[in-house]
Amino acid sequence: MKNILEAIDVKKTYKVGKIEVAALRGVSIRMREGEFISIMGPSGCGKSTLLHILGGLARPTAGKVIIDGEEISSVKDGARTDIRRRKIGFVFQRYNLLPTLSAEGNLEIARQIFGNGKRDENHVQNVLRLLGLERKVKHKPAEMSGGEQQRVAIARAVINKPAILLADEPTGNLDTENSQVVLAMLQELNRTFNQSIIMITHNPEAAAVGNRLVEMRDGCIVPHEHDVSFNPKEDTIYI
């Protein structure tokens, strides 16, 4: 099974006045196609910064990121945007749906902006069925619950078959019941479509739905000796 993502010694430093703050201190991670990785850690540990860099929303200060065979960390902004549109789907804590459009309209806008111009009707219908949205396609966001809006956001993120789905605290605005539904839907996407997923969370119960757990602390990945890719003799730790 091929590697769908590789990050090598990724560092990110911000300047706050004259002070440099290290958000990431040399993170290396490999992800195989079809994996569901949960990245867990306390607020401020660097997990959101890492997700933004993996998704091409930000550049690392140092290091390299390769998505589905394409290096994204050092290319020009236009090329990085193009790779992001073709390879990455995003789900955020806020649903970010267009309020004047129906669920169907939100999906169609995403298809036109991020897709290749061709509508795969079978895939669209399969996604809607899997996420339980067949009866909600004509509804606008204000006519749906928070859990339903987040499921539309997930559908929008995967409608163009991205290589990787990146989810940033996708249950952060949901109650327990809706959180469980959304997490189950992500698991089903992973199982049914072999969708590669990286989800960040501070919640251990949410993190448990992935098939691999990565813990972060103080801008670093916490190594665990039971991880098969951990080699304490190497300088770089791949999780």
C-alpha cells in the first residue's frame, strides 16, 4: 500500500514582536492510503498548525510535505493552491456552508470550484446515502441541525474524491449524540470508500474512532515504542 502523505522534519516558527515562538519542532509523519489517523493533544500543542501545513494552507518554516506524490511545501502559491484543490478535502469545526444555498447547492459549488468539471452522479448519490442526506438535499443550512450541517460539510469535502480528508475538530460544535453520528460517518467513509483521513481532536473518545493514534505535545509528536515505525536509533521519528 502506497504512502499517500509524508511530512519530513516539519518546523514552524512564528514571530510575536521580537520573540520567536516554535509551533512545530520537527514533526515527521507517514500515512498510508486508506488510513484513518487521529492526532490528539492539548490546546496549543501544534496540531492545528500541523494540519494547516499538511493541507497546504500554510508553509512550513523548514521541512518537506509530499501529498500523493506531489511536494507542496516549497512550490509557489498558485501551484500549492492547485494541489490543495485536487488532493485535499477539509472539514472544520465551523460548518462554513453558504447560507443562501441548499445542501445540493453547496455540494454543486464545491464540485465546480474544486472538481475536474465532470459530475460523477453515482459517487454523489453514494455519498448522500452514506451520510444520510438524501432527504435533506433541498434544505438550506438554517433548516438543518448542527449534525446535519456538519454531514453536508463532510459531503462537500469528499464530493470530488480527494486523496486525503483533513478534519479539524469536526465535532467541536456538536452535542454528544450528533458527535457520535458524525464520527460514525467518518468511519464509514474510511471503510466504504477507503478514504484517507487525518482528524485532529482533544477528545480521547473522538480520537478512538481512528485506526491509528498520534499524540502531540509542545510542537512534537510523542513517540510510543509500540508503534511499528518507531526506531529509537534514528534521529527522525516517523509515526
